[in-house]
Amino acid sequence: MGWGPLGKLSRSGSGSDDQGKASAKQQQFTCIDDHYIVNRGWLARFWEQFSALSYKNGVVSWRNLRATLLRILSPLFFMFLLWLINIAVRRDNAHIQFIDSNPDPEPVPVNPIPDCASDMFARLPCWDFFYSPNNSAAVDSIVTAIRENNPGRPIPADSVLGFADMDATNAFLSGTDTQVPGGYHFTVVNATAIDFLVQANFSQRVFRGTYQDPNFFAQVPLQAAAEREIARYLWEGAGNSGADFSWNVSTSQFAHPSTEDFSVIAAAIGLFVFAANLFGFVLLLSSLVMEKELGLRQALKTMGMLDSTFWCSWWFTEMLAGLLFSFLIIGFGAAFGFAFFLRNSFGLLLALFFLFQWSMTSVAFLFSTFMKKANTAVYFGFVVFIVGWICQIVVQFGFPYTPDEVHKVPAVTVIFALLPWCLLAKATMDMGSAATAPAAPRGIAWAHRGDYCLNIQNPDARPLYFNPDYYQDFECVLSVEQCLTYLAIEAVVYFLLAVYLDNVLPNEQGVRRSVVYFLQPSYWLRGKSRGLPAGMAPEQLSPATKTPWWRACCGRAARVEPSMPSALAAGGAGLDPDVAEEEARMRHLFQSRTDGEQASDISSSAAVEVYNLSRRFSPGWLARFGYRLRRFFLCYGLRKKKQSAPQRLRDFWAIKGSWFGIEPDQLFCLLGPNGAGKTTTINCLTGVLPMTGGEVLVYGERLRSPGGTDRIRSVMGVCQQFDVLWPELTGREHMLIYGMVKGLPRRQIGAQIDELLDSVKLTYAARVQTGAYSGGMRRRLSVALALLGDPLLVFLDEPTTGMDPISRRHVWDVIETAKRGRAIVLTTHSMEEADILGDVIAIMARGRLRALGTSLRLKQRFGAGYQLTLSVFPHSRSAAADGEGDAGPTALTSALLPAEEAALAANAAAVKAVFQERLGLAPVEESRAYIHFLVPREREAELPGLLELLEARRAELGITDMQIALTSLEEVFLNIARQAEVEAAEAEGRAPVHHTLDDGVRLEVPVGAESATAPDGRRFAVKWAQDESGNLLIYKVEPLKDDQSSSETDSAGNDKAAGEAACDSSAAAPATAPTKWSANLVPRVFRR
């Protein structure tokens, strides 16, 4: 089945062949402009995509319930925490008399001189008080009286210090201020006049919520004791009796209500609002980076998503969340009865919290452009929290928004103004001060959001500006209105800066735009560009001369892009004839297109035309800096003696000039080992990576033209190598969102979703979240997404990875029927999949196309020969095997009778003797049921005679079954990959590989050689494999028999020549030998 132009599903086989051809013809578009999706206007596409992505953000947030609830309840949690702190502070303040309400104060007697050890910060040894001078009889008498008459606790003489004068006292106190709370300096004027000075430690003591008032702890008791004893001294000196002397001193406060000058709410509200906002900030930042890290955003872009819709959808979603956050903060704060929320204007509070949330959203957008890992985003969010908390505390202490500090360091003031949390702290501090003002009116109204802020330094001039109708601050340098303005400006500027940096910084593929991309007309004018420019020469397909903008502005010479080395361009040993023929055809087509003519002898109906595609990866700035640094150390002798010279940095050419075309109704299978360049080729064709050189036309649309990539992506479907799905969304929701992003008409989306989900057998799981899907189910959904929207070009990157055999067969059927009306590019590591689905198979290695053709063509040209499989299993057992069905040969051979076992061994030995005698071949693989031989191409002429001999002696040899086929596609793949590695090793002068045998002998093997000789003369057959990077490594080493040495050596030496001669022999030799036995392909790997 396949999709028609209007999205209607047509099933093959439902009518006559003529009807099927007519349907296929109807689906072949002459150009991209004929597709109904491309003709949709920009505004319609923007609205559809904006709706889809906003819906996606909302569903993901709703399904991620824990994080969403945490974000919603964070205002409640922090307001509740602030309420608890406020209660604790108020209860502690109840013990402080000047804060608590006291309408009828009572007299309190003055305390006696305290014990110095009771001082909160006392340091032992300590003294209760000191005095000077210590050489006056009157003073000594008064001090003695103070000690002895201290109420409740006489003071010992050794707890008092005497000094000669004040200078001596200060010299002592300069290093021992915590060892004595205070003392006296007496002056005897005359017999009836004695003056004294109280010198005390006025440092305030606060520890664990306990406050020690320096006035009432030491100063007042010292003063009262001195006054009492001086009066007593003068009273008794006048001849009065001491029994009649009485001296009582008490203190009392003014009657006052509770003091509201200090409020923990006003001081801490900014900190707690900031902390509540950080939950949403971290979630947003991690979500943005996660979509980048997992390739979700890139997957949407390959389906045609506009960058503007991506940013606008996130902005809209966060604005709704910010509005909800602001209402919750205000609502919970008012519910707890905080004066901050009850006395300030509701509109002013809403504007402040909403603009702060908006600016923090833009800050998250900005920071996300620098990050590539979601974990990094989470850690960075906590760093922002710590930095913001510290900055807000600094602002709470008045820096830098006070008249004395604001102009001292203007740069610091500007930096603080660029941080949204600092503006929040300043605004909440002013509104908190207004809400707790000592007199009405309290709070800031919307109409006076800027009027209240006055900077009047002269106190005498302040009454001229006083207005009793609203709260005023005469030492204000930044009003709430200015804070709101700055927050709004920062929200817009940071958002635009995030969009700009997202374009100019390297993305996850290392691609970036010019720093002045927004000044280029091609960025804004996305017009149609059909075909290649007239008069374009093939030489212009090579990497061009490029002048960076900064060189052009400075008048410096242009920098020439490093061209591809000639050895790389030539491809080492030369192009394969089929690849060369395809290149000649594409060159002819290129010439005809640039000449404005259409040659009659070539086909121009290719869906994809690739002209000299090349891609180079250059070392990054960090690698270049490290290289120059190591060279500097080397030149100046600063490196270690054993340290080698740094290896010269070189450009890496992932694609080295590919020429090929892909026809409609055709599946183009691209094979290659890891690092061959196939994934880079796919990324270039899909527009993920820019081309270093070359041109690509998709249905006549130039990929590199302004707007060409966006137009091509509208009719392109991509199944990524790794599943790019949101775990929170269901399969049907994925299809709906991708369909809307692609621009499908709403009336067609539902039908296409149902049909595609049914085709990949996911109807039963359509409403299940993909996080619960198995690996195979996710791959099937990815295939369905690639076929959504009737794409003209489909890229399938390993679509059946992780699928079970039944699901894989279903997907193969879907891919096979999807060929009609479109071109499909498939990459896979399954040779069976490539053999079955591929109409044209291209094999890449080391960045070059090494082979091109059908599966049969490649097997004939590059295969090692024929696979011949014989069975000498007894006829009775064979019949039993057929009857058992599920019983395999291993299960049956385990029950052989002794006589049958001996006959089986004798037949096997006879068959092996025949092959050894006629062809000099030994089995490549042998089991109790089958014997496998690999007949090399150079022995192909002897194969018919051998088959006739086996047929004639079938009964004698006990042969019950024989299968013959060309070597597998996997064998072809390995041969080509190995030959590419051998050529690369020769070009690079790579050293031979060393392998240690079991007996300790060290074997030296040239890269890719199939045999090697040990130092003691023994010969070994070498089998190679490839690692994850595509490099050859020795897989297995086996002793080489003497009678096989010559044949193996000839096979290794003539392998390349036989490949070139196979073109001629393939015309005469059939694909399978004309025998009456089964000629089915044996799905078995004979050599790795």
C-alpha cells in the first residue's frame, strides 16, 4: 500500500496491473511545487506548528505530573515556610520589650553589677569592672563601697582592676575588650564634688536568638552603683548616719504598640519568591537542553519545523505558567495574612512577579544555547540559585541601590541591574518597607509606583516634598516602576539574544550560521530556486574560496578553504567501473542542466541528484589551541624528554566527492562500515549538515538555495538511527504532532494516522505512552512517522534495529509498498535486509563510493565465488525431519544409531575427498548435518564438471540434498571494506599488525592479508573483522594446510583481478547453477 497525492491509501494488488501503473504515475510529482504541503503559506504553517508544539508542551507537562505538581506547589511551600519563620521570629521578639506591645509599662529596678562570667562573649580570666585613678583615698573608698554594697552579690577585691589613669586603662583594654564589661574614671573636684565617667563595651551581643542589651547589662548598673556610693560617701562625710541613707533606682519604657519597623516578610519575600521560581527555571532549562541532547528538536526540523514556532511555542507555554505562578504567589501570600500582599497594589504585585517570571524564562532560553547535556542544565540551575541568593542578600543590605553607593562604581550598578533577581530584591524591599511603614498610608499603589521614590539628600528640604497621601522614600535611587521597566526590557533582549546565539553557536552537529546571518537577504527572502545556476562549471562544485566577515571588515586577504588532497579525490587504486559509469552519467546530467538543455541519451527523472558531494570536518578551536600550546612548549624546550612531538592537525574528509542519482519508485540502500561516511551523507542530504562542496537536487529543487532546505523538508520523511520520541506522549499523539508540524490538512491527519499505525501493527498500542514501548515498537513508530504526510523522499536509517523477525517482516512489507511514487534511501547493517529491499545498493568505505549496483551485480563482481552446501544425512532421518517440523538436525542426529553414525561419517569423508581431489578445497564449515564449501571464482570453470560428478555418484556418496548460490552480500561487504582498509594502510604507510600465537610465536601480518608466514616457516590463514570505527583487526588465525597453501595464496593475490574480470564471466555464468536440486540462498555466514 502507498499514499496518494491527497493522502488516500491505495493498496497494491487490488486491481489490474494497468490500474496499478496508473496509480503509480499519478503519485510521481514532476517537482516539489506540485505537492500540496509545499503550497501552504508561511502564516498557515506557523499557526499549525505553533498549535502542535504548544499542545506537545502542555501534554508533556501534564504527563510529567510530579515535576508539574512540584512547580505548582512551590509557591505554597515557600509561603508556608516564610509563615513559619515569621511566627518563630515574632515569638522570639516577644521577649524584646521595645518590639512587643506595652500599653502600661511597669517600673523595673536596675540590676546589680553583673558577674563578668555571665557576659555572652566573656573570655576568662575576667574582671567585673575597672577604675582609675587607683592612688586616691576617696576613690578607693567609693570603689570599696561599690564592691561591698552590690545588691545580692558582693564583688571580691580580685575581680576589680585599678589603673593610674585613663591612658593606662585604654592600653589594657585595647587587647582585652571581652575580659571586662566596663568601669569608671573618677575625678575628685573637691570635698563636696566628685565626677565620674562610665566607660563600657557597647557591642551588641546576639547568639542563637538571644539578645544582650549593652546598656542594661553593664552601663546602667555601673552608673547606678557609682551614683549610689558617691551619694553615700558625701552623705556620711556631712556627718549624717548611714542608717538613714536610701537609694533606689528603677527604669520604665514609654507606653507603645508593637513595633512593625522590622518584618521578616519584608526582608525575605524576594528570596523566597526567587527560590519558588527556580523550580520552574530548572525544569524549563533541562527540558530545552534535553530536546537538543536527544535530537528531538532536530527531528522536528527535518519534518519542516520553523525555528520561530519552536521558540514561540515554548515562550507561550511559559507565559501561561508564569501567569499561574504569579497568581499562586499572591494568593498564598494573602491567605497567610502577609501585610506585603494585603497593603500593596494587586496589579503592582502581579506585574512584578509576572515580569520576573518572563525575564527568568528568557534567561533560561539564553543559557540553554550554551549547554548540550540535561544534567549540566540541572547543576547549572542550582548554581544560579546560589548566585541569585547571595546577590539578593547583598541588595537587602543596601548595595548598590543607596545614594552613597549607586555612583561609586557605576559598572557594578549596571551589572546588578542586568540580573533579574537583583531587580526583584530591590522592588520587594521597597514594597516591604512601604507595607510595614510606622504610619499610614502603608503600601505602594499602582498610581504611585514611581512617585514614592525620591532622592532628597538634604533633610531640611524633605518637608517641601512630603505628601501625606501616599508612602514616600527620600533615600531611593531605583523605583519599582524602573524595576518593572528593566525586567520587561531584559525579557525581550534576552529572548532575542537566545535566538541569535542559537543560530551562531555550533549546534549538536557542529553547524552554525554567520554572525551577521540576519543581515543576509537569503535569510528573509525564501523564494523558489529551480535547478542549478546556468553556466555553472564542475570545478565550482569543489570547496570554494571563503572570506570570513571579520577579514572582509578589516580588509584582510581571503582565506582559501583547504582543498581535498589529490590522493583522497583519486580514491587510491581508482574508481570501480560501475561507480565511474554512474559518475560519468551524473557529470553529463550536470552539464546538461547547467547548459539549459536536456540531453536525449540520459535520464533526468531522478528524484535525487548528487553532484560531487563532499564534507570536511576541521579541528575545533580548542584542539587548535592545544596544538599550538604543545608546539610552543616543544620549540622552547619546555616539554618532557620522553614526550613526543605533537601530531599535526589535519582536516578529516568524511565524504570525498560522491556522484550518484536516486530514481523514483526505487529504494537506494547505502551500506558501509562505521566511519565510512554513510551517516554523514544522510545528514547532508537531509540538510542537517552543510556540504563542504558539491550540489544536491531533490526533484529539481536545489538543496543549497535560499529556502531550499525548508521546502525540501516539507516533502521529506526521516527515520532517525536512534528513536527520537517523547516518553510522555502516546504513539497517536506523536503522529498527530508530527503531522501538524509537517502541515497536513486536518481532514487527512486522522485517516493517515490510522492507516500507518495499522500498517506497522501498532493500532493496539496507539494510546499507550511510548515510554512503555519496547525497542521494536519504537522503531516501527519511527518508520510510520517517516511515511507520514506522503513524502516524496524518505530516509530510513537502520529502521528495523531491535525488531523481532515477525515485526521486521511487516516493516519490510510496508517499505516495499512505500516505494511507489517516492524515492527511499535506506541504511542498514543487515545484509539480508539490503538484499531483499534494495533496488540499488551502494557500498561506502573511507568516505568514497566503492561499489554501486543491484545485489546480484555486486555478488557477481565482488563475491568470493559460490557457496555449495551438501547433506549426507540418511533418507529416513530426512523424512523424519520433514515430519517433525520443528525438530532440527541437531536434535535428530543426537539419536542416530551406531550403524547410521558410521555411515554418516563415511559419506562425509567421501564427499570431502571428492572436493579435495577435484578442486583442492576443504570445508569452510561442517556440522553433523551439512558440509559447506566455498568455491572461489578462479575455480568456477571446474564447477559444472564437479556437479555432474556429484550427480552421478549421488547414491554412492549418500548425498540427500545440495544447495548452491552466490556468496552472501555480507561476504561482498567485507571484501570491499577490507580492500578499502588495505588501500588506506598502504597510503598511510601503516605498520603491519602483530598477532601472538598460542605457542608464543609473534606473527607479523600485513593489513588485509589472508595468509601469513611465521618465523619458523609455518603458514596461517588470517580472518579479519572490523571494530566499531571500521578499522580492520585480526579475528581468527588458523594453521594453513600444505595442500591449501597454493590455492589460498592465489586467491589472496588474484582477488582484485578476479573482481575486474567478473563482469565478463557474469554474463556467461548464471546466478545459480542449473541443477535440479534446491538453489535457495543459505542464510549463513561462512567467513567473517
